[in-house]
Amino acid sequence: MTFRTLLLPVSAVFIASCSEEPSGFIQFDTPPAVAIVDPLEGAIYDEGDTIVFRGRVSDNAGVADLDLRWASSIDGELLANDSPDANGAVELATASLSTGTHVVTLYATDINANQGEARVTIEIEGVPESPSISIEHPLPGETGLEDAPFRFVVQAEDAQDEETDLIVELESDVDGFVCAMQPDFIGIAFCEETLSFGEHLLTFTVTDTDELQNSASAVYQVVALGDFDNDRDGWTPNQGDCDDNNNTVHPGATEICDNIDNDCNAATPVDANTICYDDDGDGFCEAPPCRNAASNQPDCNDAAPGIYPGANEIPDGVDNDCDGVADDGQTNFDDDGDGYCETPPCINASGTESDCDDGRFLVNPGQTEICGDGLDNNCNFTQNEQNALQCTNFYVDEDGDGYGVNGPRECWCEAGPDSWPYGATNTNDCYDNNIEANPGQTQYFNAHRGDGSFDYNCRGGSEIYPPWDTTIGCDSSWGGLSCSARGDGGYLNNVPSCGQTAPWADDCDSCTVILALCIGGNIAIGSDLIPCDTLCPTALSCTIDANGAQSRRMKCR
């Protein structure tokens, strides 16, 4: 049997990137190799120590293009500007790691995003801190009184220990050891001691349980009573403090409303130049009750004697009477806020015409006149002039009888001398040259009205006077008959004058009076209706009045 070896060509497909070495072998693009060589796993450092991290990287494509990154599991990414050298060595130095257990990772990423990484775990321990101390008393410049105890006070703190576990000692460069103090739970420690007369350099030292210490120093002086500033206002009795138990009292102090000589100056009145003192002598102060005045109203300017509540306001741009408004009530001030004042130019308004009543907002040159309100609304020195608001149309009434004629009209608040001849609100007058001639006339006249007509009541007629109709006049030719002059019908007594009335009888013997008012063709005599033509066939006149009734003057037989 014969064996044959069949050699077939070999081909391979790589999904990952690869490179062909000069030897003809195909090599895969592998992630960078990363190692941390320093510090060692589990290394322990104190907080604040400088730690140098060293690593080594390699890559089949070289290390020049690798992207390096350091990161802490506690502090996050660590800043590093180091690049690998030709041998792949990298380094990071830091002193800012927080206390705790850190897992520090070095990441290396090549240009094809392949990433390699290495980790190391280290411990950062906190370092005990020295306690702190600050001096509360004595403060700078604060002194002690000879032969009197002084309370020395400090504030002490420690990061590791409770404040009550601290010890504070006080020493003087003159008297030596003074006292030992133990702070309370908020760190306040004090002792009361009497030191010798003179100046001392005091040293306060605090010690914690780790024997760590801290100190603070202060200069302290023990003085005699006259040089002791008991109220700590910066002044002693020997320096002129007239009350060393009150820190508002000392030379140069500002007077306040306390009825005390605060500035220790007898030449200055007590409380002078304060809000409760009347400094300008006008009887008012800024905040009553006043020390030297009886007023109970506040002065708005206690440096000007002419300015106080109730003072006369003058046009000077100043609130003289303390009502909060300058120049109010003056002729150049718009008091009612309508934009006008009595004497322009106004200091608080733009109106250029004079306001005739600066106490009424609706009275000024810019208003429209209103009928019947008793005001000169537009300040033109006239009330109720033509075309005012709420005016009435008036027609010409030349004779003044209250009846006008159709024609021109004017709008006035009321009829009067200013509106003449426009004085009537109607157009019903039939003759406007005679005051007696108008629709309301009920009298009779023995002369025509002025134009030859006896139509005084404007009904359209000028008939001869009949005895039965008191609403129609007569003409100048009137000549009536009486019963005494005739046997048939006539006036019962004397013949009336033109414009007068008298009874009429159709038979003078029987003296039967017929008031002949013919209505609807009949005359009513008692309860009977007799046709007009039957009873009185002769009619001397006939008119129809405004109500449609027919009136006839008849001579009855």
C-alpha cells in the first residue's frame, strides 16, 4: 500500500486586526500589557505622604500611541502628565489621596481601543492633629484690676479627642504657673485668678491624649482702680470716664435718649442732638416725648426752627409743616392733584393755566362745565354757560311768555339773561311779539294782539265774542244788544264790553238762557239734545276748537 501526503493551501480569516511580520507570520492585535511594580500590594501610608506609583506597559504596536489613565476607587481619576518611555515605564506621584483603602488602577488603551489594566491596593491612614486653642479673655487691650480676680477664658478643640479630654494650662512670665483648666463639652475652659500688679505675658497651652500640644499667648496688664476700664468702653476714670460702669458713657460718646450725660461734657446739654431733644428750639423733636419741649408730634427737621408740624408752608421746595409734602397749599403747588395750580408754573404739575379751586379735583381749566352743580368747572369765571354738560335746547322767545318759535336753538343750563332771546323749550308760540299771545292764554282783549289778529290763544281764529265761549276774543266792531233794547233775544242785563261775558236769552220775556255750544250738531238744553239748525237756524260765526268741538255764535229766536 502506498501512502501519499496531500498538501493543501491554508487560508485564515481574522476578525480582529492583525499585522504581518517580516517573517511571513500573521499576528493578532492584542490588548496592551500592563503591570504596576510600585507600591507593593497592601502598602500603608500616612495621610499627606507623597506616593509614587510606577508601572510598565507594552503593546505589539509599540507604546508611543498608548493612552494611559490612573484612577482611585475613592478619589476617582488621578491627574497624570507622564507618558511611557521607550521601555514602557510610567510613573505618577501624588500626596492628595484621602484616608481609606484605595484600589488604584492603571489603564492603557491602544489606537484600536484595546485596553489593558492593572491594580494595586494601598491604605491611607489619618495622622493625628494637634489641638487648637484661641483666647477669649483677656482680649487685646483688656486689663485686670489690682487685687481683684480675673476670669481667663479659652476655646480649645481637637480632631481626634473629645474636648473634655483636653487639658489647658496657664502660665505668666511674671507669676509662673497660674492655673489648669479642663474644657467643657463645647471646648470652653476658664479659671479665675488674681495676678500681681504690672504687665504679664500669658501663655495658654492645650494638650490632647496623644500628648500633642498647641499654645496661644496674650499680653495682660494689672492696673490700679483709676486706670481700670471697668465697662470696657476704652476709657478709664483717669482718662475722663465719668461713669465707668456704663459703656455708653465716656468722653466723646454720642448722646442718646437716656437722660444721662453720655459724653461726660457738662457744657453739652443732656441728650442734646438726639431724637428726643428739641435741638432747633421750635418746640418739637424727632421722637416725642421730648426732653426739653412739650410737643407730642415729631419734627421732620430738628435742625431748622422754621420746620415743624403746623408751620406755615412757603413755596421753597421744603416740607415746612412736616406733612410729607413740600409746598402743599401754596399757589404754585397742585394740591388736588388735577394737574393745575393757582399760579403756574407748578412745581408738581404741568398745567400752564390757573386753577380757580385747587381743593377740587374736578375743577380746573381742563374740565367741561356741568349744569347746576354750583361750580365754575372750567375756571372761565362763568357758571352754567352755553353747551355745558346736561344743558337743554332753548328756542327763541322774544316776548318772554315761555313759548318759543320754530327756528334756531341754543343749548343752555337754564333760561336767563345770558341765554336771551333763547328762553323757551317749545315752539308753540303763534305770535312772538306779544307776551299775551300764546297757547296758554284764557283771557279776552279788546284790542288786537299787534298784527290785527285777535287770536291770543293761538287756536287759529279771531271770532266776534260770544257769551257762551270764554276762550274766543272779539273784534273792535262789536255791538251787542240787550233785552231792554229788543223784545226778542239779547243779553239779560247790560251788554258786556268786548272781552267780557254775560247771560244770553233767546226770549227776553221768558229770560230763558241758552248757552249755545253746538257739539256734534246738537245743543244740550237740560237733558234734551236739540239740533243746532232747528233751534238756532241763524249762525253768525262758527269755529272748531283744538278738541274738535264746533262752537257757534247764534242768534236764537
